[in-house]
Amino acid sequence: MQLSTKHLLGIRDLTPGDIHLILDTATQFKEVLQRPIKKVPTLRDVTIVNLFYESSTRTRISFELAEKRLSADTINFTASGSSVSKGETLLDTVNNILSMKVDMVVMRHSASGAPHFLAKHIPAAIVNAGDGINEHPTQALLDAFSMRENKGGKLEGLKVAIIGDIMHSRVALSNIYLLKKMGAEVMVAGPPTLIPPHIQKAFDIRVEYNVRNALKWCDVANVLRIQLERQNQVLFSSLREYNLAYGINKQMLDELDKEILIMHPGPINRGVELDSDVADSKQSIILQQVENGVATRMAVLYLLAGGREES
Ligand code: CP
């Protein structure tokens, strides 16, 4: 089985069949990662560059680990300390790296559409590791994998509330695309200033401005960080007031008549969108999401490399 696409630029381009294939392949790789020897020779002789023009902890480390577990050769490029500071363009940088016989590019960039631009100009397969406020496809895939793992193996019919700064979040957009394609029910919740005005109609999803109502409705709350670095105007009065009105604390969860799953892509701003007694509670699967990122990214790299036979 193969993906219908050469690159992973966004969930928007994937079919439900592609998503099933990635999640099922990730399940097999998760099993590999439980073994004493966690490495397989699947991508031996494949060279991958991790091209990070924007900060990252989880995504960068988990791509690198996924590549190493698959026996690929890896190169790590970060814009700071590179010749980008001397004025080299994105395309020149990438073409110079590719001339050293690199097969795949994993790329994070603060500009929405940067990986789509590259895909038009270079022959290598590209994986979008987050582009501006557009998409973060592997985050949505690992989120879906984690939901499936904790909620009886399927996404269809699951009620997922995405809570927080929807306006500036690539995680929100990729999750909405994926969950809708897989038959889940989706709600976005948060302050009106952080929710795009036409999102309800554009994606056929629910919108809720009261976080307690969102928590009452959902099976899974995927809580997002306030992306202050992407906001160029004042959209709420202060982080303290955001926490009072929209932050999630343990008391709010204890008042519900069911136990919901708490997710967060990281990094968490403790005491803003989530209090520590929620982030660290047994309802939280935040570190499990990070663990699942490795198997999910192994699946994406393996399938984009053409699904070579494992030996
Ligand atoms: N979730 C996520 O993308 O985290 P990083 O920015 O640390 O990679």
C-alpha cells in the first residue's frame, strides 16, 4: 500500500485511506519501539535533512529519533548559525544541501506555504513539520493515533473540542481537517477574538465561547497554547485574565459527570491554558502524545520513501 501523495505538506491533501494507512503503519512501528532493539534497517541508504527555520523541541527531536530508528542518515540544519544570516535564500540553501545527495527534507518554517513553495522547485520528498499558521500534519497524525489508542480504536463519532488560540494555530487546522475526514465531531472553543469568524461554516464544526460548556460536550479536549509570538495586536486583556476565563483547572474536570481525555501539543504554558493539576493528572496523555510522535513520524517517513520491504 502506498500514499496518494509524494509529499506530506498538509492533512488537507490526504485521503481517509492515507490517514488509515499512516495510523496503522504507526501501530506496527510502535510495537517495534517496545522491543529491546528498537532499530530497523528500513531506510538504510536514505539521507534526510531536518531543516528547522523556527524553534522546536518535540518535533525536531522526534523526527531525528524516527530517522535513526529507521537507520536513515540524518543531517540537522537550524537557520541560526547558518549562512541564512548572510542572505542565502531558502531555495539556494535547500539546493546546496540536496547537491550532497539528500533524499528527503523535513522542514519547519515560520512562513505559511514555505514547504509548498519548495515542493514546486525541488525533486526531493518534503515533510511539513509546521509552517506558520497553516498546518502541522504530523502533530495531527500523532494526536489522532493517541486518540484512537485511548478511545477504543476509532475516531468516527468521537467528540473532540479544540480549545484555545484557534486563530494562530496550525495544530488546530490540521486536527480539524483530519478529524472531519475521519468522521469525528469537532468543536472549537475559546475567546471570540481567537476564533476565526467563518470557521463554523467553512468546516462544518461547532463553535463555543464557554470552556465549561465545551468540556461538558466533549470526549477529548485538545488544549492549545496562546501563540503570543504570532499575535500582532492585543486580542485579550492579560494572561492572568485568560486563565480565569478560559484556563482549565482540576475543579472543572471534577465537576463533569464523565472522565474526558486531556491533550496538548506542547509546549504548555502552565497556569495559562492548563493548570498543572490538569496537565499532570491521570486524564492527561500529553507525554503519551510525545511518545507516539516517534512511531507516527517513522510511519510517514517509511511510506513517503515508498514503503520499502523491512528486512
Ligand atoms: N508540538 C510541537 O510542535 O512542539 P515543538 O514546537 O516543540 O516541536
